[in-house]
Amino acid sequence: MANLADEYGTDVEIYVKTLTTTLHADTPTGAPAQLHDLLEQLGLERHEYPTGAPLYI
């Protein structure tokens, strides 16, 4: 699984995964805690995957 935020060099990559209605938001590896807090305040849940960068759903 690729981390799109790392791949594109962005702060957050938000997308709907193919064939689902689930919203995903990739953050770059080593993203600051403030970014994670902001995404949680927006109602997204944190899930971590092996790439090391959290994915919010």
C-alpha cells in the first residue's frame, strides 16, 4: 500500500478508495501531531498501516 502523501509530497491526500464509499486521508511519514489532531477534530479516525504514516477513515 503506497502512502499518497509521501508519493505526491503533500500535507494530506484525501480520496475515496475504489469500489467503496470510505473516505481515506494519507498523511506524510513523520507528519506533526497538530495535523493528526486537526484530522481527528474533523471527525476522521486514525488507523496506522505498515508504511508508518497514519491513515484516517
